[in-house]
Amino acid sequence: MKRIDCLGEICPYPMLLLQKEYDALCSGESVLLITDHHCTLSAVGVYCDAQGFRYSPDEVIPGVWEITITAKQ
């Protein structure tokens, strides 16, 4: 699984990094995006819905989320 560490980064930077992983996602890999910016959660949701990806956010500690993104099989 690819890991994108976006701690301390604000939008749109996390989304730009996620979009760079588009080919990996389409080939069936999962991507783990780590963020502490709550706006990234909604942006990832909109992006994944538009691309047909599944995403699962998990607030691992207060204010820090790990979002697993995978292509639908």
C-alpha cells in the first residue's frame, strides 16, 4: 500500500498528491493518505465518488485521519 503523509499540509496539496497516485489506484493498489486537515476529508470524499474509488476514513487520534483509498473492483 502506498502511503501519502500530508501532516501539516492544507488543501489543495493533499489532493494534488492523491491525484498523482491515480494510475496506481486504477491498477488495484490502495493508498493511505494521512492528514490533520479536516477539509481534506470532504475533498477526498468528493474526488473518490467522482472517480469510483472506495474510501474509508479513520480518525486515529483526535484531529488526525488515515484515509484508505482503493479502486472498486
